Amino acid sequence: MLNMSTKAIRGIKDEEWAEIKAMASKEGMPISRFIVKMAENNKEKNNREAWEKILSWRAKDPKEMAEVEKRIKEFRKGFVLREFK
């Protein structure tokens, strides 16, 4: 017995739905799996963009940058490099 049902997603026009179905078919996967894949890719992209913002941050004000550098130096004082033998 095959379980087939039609689901409606509010706000998706017929043309957009046809495009999603075509993309899923092109990838050779069911629509449900394709939608999950799209969501995972979007989540990964958003996560990567968030980290890029954090890692590429630059202070605009010299006073702010001086304060950040002071905090960094204080933080690093607690770390000591050891020699491995």
C-alpha cells in the first residue's frame, strides 16, 4: 500500500511549487527530503555568516579598540606555553 497525500503549504504559489518539485526531481530525491536539505543548507549558511561577522569584527572607535586589546591581554595572561619533551 502506497501512502500518498497532498500537503498544502500556505503562501506558496503554484509556479513556486512547480519549481521546487522540478529542483527536487533534478536532485533525484523526494520533495520532503529536498525541503529538509534546503532547510539544512540555509541553517549552515546562516551559521557560517554569523561566525564570519564575529571573526571579522573591527572596532570603529580607537578608544573601543584599546579597551578590547586591554581585555585580550588580560585574558591571555592566564595562558602559559609549556615545553613538551
